[in-house]
Amino acid sequence: LVLTLFPFYWVAKTSLTFPKAVYADPTEIFPAQPTFTNYLRVLGFIDPATAVKLGGSGQTLNFLVFLRNSVIVSGLIAVGQVFFSAMSAYAFSRLRFPLRDQLFGVFLSALMIPNIVMLIPNFVLIRSLGWLNTYQGIVAPSFLMTPFAVFFLRQFFLGINRELEEAALVEGAGRIRIFFSIIVPLSMTAVTTLTIITFINSW
């Protein structure tokens, strides 16, 4: 427990120390002359000239704007990715169409492609669309789905009892009604888990 929590303590200790004093004595366990100046600077309550005098760089920060942007981008990616991945996973796990398993194999092979490989193609595409420095430019490359999300939900959907869907089909429910009224409610644990993972990974 001590080994796990000590890094968090060290982060808090460093944040309460003057910038110039952080490297003065790295072995110091407790913050020398504790101050909330670093927090005030991050929140934008200290002007750049004062920040320089206190040992900072003087760079203007607006933490609340950064936080808002991160929440918007991560939230949109998490919602869009989980929604479209769930529909794709349902199609691969329940619907029957030509070359279904082969298409899933090809789709799954994208897991072997490192994300860094797609960095330049995505940048060129976003620049061509005129979406640089916009929310949609950040969200678009990851909004629809990822191979991991589809694979994760497909494996969960395969474990759901097919008799429930057959009973719904007998009662006249369509595939869309079955997906939203049966599959999704029964898969809330998997959907919630994937939403949290996606939100954290896109933060």
C-alpha cells in the first residue's frame, strides 16, 4: 500500500513546492515552505510576470479550458465508438451474411497495426477536410469504431442466450428493436467497461 500511494504523495508534495525549490533538495520528504502558488498559476489566477518571479516560465495557462476540451473530445469519442462498435459487433455475432467470418478476420487483423502508423494518413485526411484545430478533427479518426471495441463486444454478445432473440422475433420484433431492447440492456456491464476504457484512452 505504501509503495502504491507514495508516488501520489510525491506528486502532491511537488505541487505544493516552489518551482525553484523542487530540485534544491530532491531527498526532502516534506514540501519546503508549502504554497498553493502552483495551483493558482495553473488556474490562471497569477499573471505571467508574477509567475516568472516565483520561478515559473511565465507561460499563460488556462487549465479549465484544457479540461473542458478533454472532456468534450473524450466524451464524444467514447459515446460514438461504443455505439457504432456495438452495432458492428451485433452484426458479426448474430447476423448471417456472405463472408462474415472472413470479413471479421480481416477487420480483426487491424489490431496488429500500431496506432502511430495511422498518424500521418489521419493528419493528411483531416487537413484535406479543413478540420485542423477543431473538435471534429480530433474526434473523427476514433469516432466510429476500433477493432478492439468490436472484438470485445462481439465476444460478449456471443454469450447471450439466442432463445431470447428467437422469442422476440416470434413476437414480431425486428433486429433494431432486439438490439436496443434486449442485447444492449443485457450487455450494460460490457458496454460500461468499454466506455470507461475508451474515455481513459482518449483523454
